[in-house]
Amino acid sequence: MTREEQKCITGFIEQAVASEAGAPSAPLDVAADAIIRALFVRNPEAAYRITLLAMTQAKELAELKMALREEKKSDRCSWISRLLGKPDTLQRSHRRDPRLSGFPQNIRSR
């Protein structure tokens, strides 16, 4: 294990037990904590495996959040280009509406 990996694990655990931005942390469920501790005693490698699982999921969540932010940013910047790039959706919205059958065609297409 490298020093960087040690720092990642330590930082992850410290972040998991710290409260967010000074907000009070959730109260400890004593019964759940006792069960978890007992399971870790019976399965010593469980702490390692659960930590790796949680770190992997946290990394994937961060990547998904970043991708979502980028997508939203892209959506805001290019809505006109997307609109112009999809003329089929515009044409579908101007198909003949039976409720407008009495109006001339050029009025309906505006």
C-alpha cells in the first residue's frame, strides 16, 4: 500500500465520521452500532471490504455528479443549437391539428 492510498483511506474515514459544515451529526444508534461491531469482530476483513465498497461508491457518485453538472451546463449553453439541430421535433409540432381545420395553412405553421 502506498502512502497516497493510506491518505485516501484515512481521509475517507475521517470524512465519514465528521459532521457536515458544523451541522450536528446524526445520533448514534447504540443497538445498530453493537451489531456492526460484533459482525466486524466475527468477520475481521469486513471493515476492509466495506470501506473499499464505500470508497468505490463515493467515487462513482462524485463522477456521476460531475457528469450531471457538465450535462446541465451543456444544456444551458446549447439549447438553441440542439433545437436547431433537431428540425424533426419542430416539424412534428406543426402537423395538421384537426381542431384548426378552418384556418389557412400558413397561419397554423407560424
